[in-house]
Amino acid sequence: MTTVIKFPREKALDFYRHQIEIKKAAQLIQTGGLVAFPTETVYGLGADATNESAVKQIFQAKGRPSDNPLIVHLATIEQMDKWISDIPDLAKRLMKHFSPGPITYVMRHQGGFADSVTAGLDTVGIRIPDHPLALALLELADVPVAAPSANRSGRPSPTSASHVAEDLSGKIDLILDGGITTVGVESTVVDVTEGIPILLRPGGVTLEALKAVVGEVSVDTNQKEQPRSPGMKYRHYAPKGEMWLVDGDDMVKKIQYISQEKMAEGYQIGVLTTEENKDKYKSTKTVICGNRSQPDTVARQLYDALRKFDTLGVDLIYAETFPMTDIYLSVMNRLLKAAEGKYFIK
């Protein structure tokens, strides 16, 4: 049975008033349990990153491939000195601007992590989340916490406690319900082991923001045999229906055309759209994903929108696309993986 602890959504919530509940979660982690908790990006599924048997439970609960490394979460930047061999100056510059926040640094570790966390690599992804409940939990647990997204592997990531319960209820010990997350897509992952940072996964910190701080940034577009970061190798973020992406100046007309064609063949059709275009589709089951003119709303609502298609029972999903800039680069990264790279071209 999975316990859920819900925190009230007051304007200035004092988490120290909830020390007993958070301490219970911290003790579960210290004793090898699994706790789902909110971060600013998505909900994470946490276990003691030094405890091999606890970390293996993460893989079992999620159904996650064992060669997919995990991101480690710490309460403070200062704690990194204990786990990282030599923090590069490049990483320090980025941390000064973006941590705590939605960014993960891939650096060379000095041992001490469970082998399953690093997938046998000499590097580890590590970050400090920007969420008061997450930080309180990490401070009380006083151990590095490995925490991938708290969902079944391949499914859309969870941005609410209810999403976690849909996928993992009965498989984990505790869910800390801190409401809906604010960023909505996972952290940006940057390899800082070389002179030029390498963007391994776009996320909550945009490529443009990185370049503003450090100048040149290399973008890794390869799917590695042994990935250095989560989200580089396997199918992710996918609803049950088969998803296709549609782009171009006549994107809406294309979606309408192919939808009508497929409905005539007996398929149930879903369309991922935005506020601007929601009234342009007929006879399809539309799901609205934010406002195109406000990219942050699209990122924040993306995973909830993808999950809604499962409740609608659609066979095929046609998704509007977005420019590959700013936070939309992260949105498109997730949509491409959810669609397994499938574009409708006609």
C-alpha cells in the first residue's frame, strides 16, 4: 500500500510546520524505502543513492532499463564536494546562475554511489532542485537521493501526485503531494567534464540561457549505446495512442485532412493543440496544451495533456509542433520521443 501525504497549498507554506511528515519520508529513504516527491520540474521517485538494493527497487517499480543512469539530488551545492572528484570551473559558473534550479550537471564522481545509479560510468548527473518540499526532504534525509521521474518507464512524466498514483500506487512506500509542478519538463542535463559544455537533454534551463552565461554550448544529438544521461536512448513520455507530429505553415489544415481520412477508416482521433487553435478542429478529441504565445504554459501542461489522451481512448494522436527555440526546444524533444520521431508528411 502506498501512503499519500498531502500538503496544503497556502500562499506562504511553512514546511517546518510539517517536520513530522517530512521526517517520516526522510526516514523511509534512510532505511531503503521509495518516496515520490515534487520538484520544480516533475515528481521524482527517490531512494538512497548509496544503497544498491534501494536503487534497484526504483528500476523495478518503474520497469526502467538498468543501463539508464539516474540523477542524484542534493540539498545544497556545498554537499557536492563530498561526491564529485573536482568540480570544474565551468560547472561553478553555471551553478552560480542556475542552482538551485532545473539543471543537472554531469561530472566525474569520486565513488560511493550505488553502481545502478551511474550505470558503471565514472560520471554522475547531479542537481539541487528548487522546491521547498524537495529541499526539506533532502536536508532531513542527509543522503544523496537518486530520483528519476516517478512514473512507469516510457509513460508521460508526472507533474502531480495523482499522476504518480496512476502509475506507481502499491509499488512504492510514500507520495508527498506538493501540488502541481511549476516547470513541467525535466531538468536540463549538461556534461561539464570538458572545456565546452555539452547539452545532453534540453529542459527547464534553455539553451539560450546557457549560452548567455558560458558562450559556446555543444549539443549532443546522438543516441549513445551507454547513455550518460536519462532520456537519451529509450522511448519516453508516450501516451497509449500512436502519436504523429505535424508541422508547416498549413499545420492545422494538415491535421484536419488526415484526421478526417482516418476517422472514415474507423479510428478514434486525438489532437494536441493550444488555446489559439482549439476551435479549428472538428469531430476530433482535442486536448489543449497551454497557450502558444506563452511557451511556459505549454511546457507546464504538456505531460498532463499527453496523459489525458489515455482517458479519451484514442487510437491516433496528431500533435501540433513548435519552433525549436527556448523552452519549446524541450517541448519538442519530449514530443519527438513520444512520437518515436514520426512526422506526418503529405
